[in-house]
Amino acid sequence: MAKIKILCTSTGCIEYAPERYHNLGIGILRIHVRFEGKEYKEGLDLDPVAFYNRLETIEDPRNNLPSTAIPDIEDIRAAFEGAIAEGYDEVIAFALSSALGGTYNEICLVAREYQDRIRIHCVDTKITSFGEGFLAIRAAQFAAAGMDSETILKEIAWMMRRQVFMGVDGRLDYLIYNGRLKGGKALMGQMLKICPVVYFDPNGEVVPLESVRTPKKALARTCERMKEIIGDRDPKDYLLWHVFTGPSLIADLREMEGKYGIKTNHEAVIMSPVSGAHNGPWLAGYGYACLRREDEPLEE
């Protein structure tokens, strides 16, 4: 039986998730955040709660935007070297969506250096935040149960086809400052208090599902959409959790969701600073992971 090492980029929020996931032996590839003249390695020396509090209160945020940078190549090499030294036969490395930056491509590039020494599978998760991290967690659980890498990757692909990240940007400020919303759309959005409901499309891009006036109406629409996605699926066959940056909107979402019959069955997980830096501290929404039943075919 092959011994399989699981890696995940820091955007997967495994370190911010419940402690029961911390003993699975998942290695973390850390992405960098540059903010207020300092450089941090995500999950190591940057607290997400403090980070979002600062984003919400900083003066002149337009000229004090955080920026992000892909992991150090040497850190990726060290992770692969460590897997070899520890006697692993294979590595499965999970990365945030390739549509969000160059991290996935960098991991694949470094992996080619090791093709004669260890078998490495790179997974573009097409998502970020704990949705990404949970894919790595499931892979680690499957590997611990003795599943081979080919089957693990099929299970992960099945989950990816059904994964959901959906949320509301309560304010457009950081979307405008980061250039994701420009010109007339930015001006009209601010004037009309437009709040986009955003999600990851199948290509792994963050796109507006629809635009709604006022945060509360956008949260209500998010609840309606999630209700449609869940349908009549039994709660034991999926996980649903809150995703958020700062505290501003998450309390409103929790208060509202009961009216729509939505009940999360997993603890909330804060969004990683690397991901949240581009949205700002006013995001709240849901992450959804489908768990395959025995009667559901693995390959479609």
C-alpha cells in the first residue's frame, strides 16, 4: 500500500478550522501577505481576526491595500523533500483556484523537478477558503483508510463538481480598490448600494451570481439560492458552514437563515487573509461540501 502525503495551500484555512483536523498530518504551503510595511506567511504569523479588524478601521484604505504573493519555491521544495525523507511514496498537493493567481502553476512546476523521485499529483481545487481545505482533509482521511491515490482523486473530483462557495460583499470598497470593479459599474454600485452575491464558477473564477440592492436583501437572496442547492438532500450527506471575513454581516446572516429553513451542520470558518484581502472585511456567506452516498456512482 502506497504511503500518501497530503499538502494544502494556506488559503485552505485548515489551521483556522476545528482542532480535530489538525492531527491529520496535512502539510501547509504558505502564501504571503504584505501589509503596512510588513510581510507575513499566512497561518504562521498573521491572525485573521486582527487582520480583518485592521482592514475595517484603517485610514485611507485605498492607499494601504494588502497584497499577496505565491509561496516561496524553496518552501515547496522543502515540503517535497520532507515527504521523501519521511518515506512517502506519493504526494497529493491541493492549491487554491488557479484563476486566483499563480500558486497552482508554481507547485506543478516544482513538482516536475521531483518526477523521478516521488509521484506528485497537483490539484487545482477551483475554489478557496475552507472549501479548498476540506478537500485536502477528505483526501487525508481517505489515505489514512488505505485508499489508493487514483481512487482518492476520483472522490475529490466528484466533490469538486458539487462544491459551493457563495457569499455577499456587504460593501464594494475593496472590490473597487483592487480593480475588480471599475468605472461606471463602481460608481453606480456605490450610489445604489449594490451588494453582489458572488460565487465560484466551474472554472474557479469568482463571479457575481447577481447584484442586489442592500446587504440584507443580498443575504436573503443567498439564503434562497443555498436552499435551492441543498434541495432535499439529507444533512448527513453534506456539510454546510458559514464563511466570513469581519463580523459585520455574519450576525445578520445567522439571524436571517432560519426564515429559509437553512441550518449549518459544521462550525464556521473564517476566510483566509490571502483570500479576504481582495474582498475586504464585510463578506459573509456559505461553504458547501457534498458527501457521496454509496448509491451515488463515483464516475459519471
